[in-house]
Amino acid sequence: MDYTIKNLREVEDMAASQGFGEVQEARFAHGDLNAEQTGVSLQRVKPGKRHAFAHRHETAEEIYVVLSGSGRVKLDDEVEDVGPLDAIRVGPAVTRAFEAGDEGLELLAFSPRVQGDAEIVQDFSWD
């Protein structure tokens, strides 16, 4: 049988290990799940905080699903409110980042595994 079961809360928090633990958690589970083609991450933005950085992709489309909490997502120059069970599809070239409301924001992110496809966007202002 070819399957893997892993609790996402048991996956290493890469945000903490990269110095972003004050604003978010980011648990990238593809390795723990032995996934060859699909990426999945559990992300938690702490109350009143924003993702540590914005990013976009060259070819990978992503889908985010809000599990709990509420907040906003900035997609290029547009800002949208999001809440539980909202699903957000983001095309590759769209720069994206999330901001949590008062109770925080927990979401799942799904995307194809494409090595070297992501780009950090340094000058991404919410103003």
C-alpha cells in the first residue's frame, strides 16, 4: 500500500526555525507525507499579525483554505476579507500575503511541488 498519515501539527514549524515565530507558524508537510507532486502546509498567522513576507510563483497555482479565525488576504493591489472555510485560488504571478484578525488565522495551503518556483517579494506594502 502506498499512503502516509501524518498529523500536521506534528510537522516541524519552519517559521520558528527561520526566525519568524513571533508572527506565524508554517508547517510544510510534503516531506513528512512522502509527497512527490503535491505540497501542503498548515499555516497560522498570530492575532493581529501579517505573514512575515509576501511571495509569488513562476508556474505554481496555490489554493488556500481558511480553517479558523478571520483576517484579510492581499492579492497584488486588492485586499479581501476571509473567514472559516473560505477557499482562495491564487494564480502563479499574483503576489500574496495574509493578515490575521483578533483571533488569529489558520489555513491550509495546497500547490504542486515545483522546485525553485517561489519568489519572495520584498516591497509588498499593505498601505
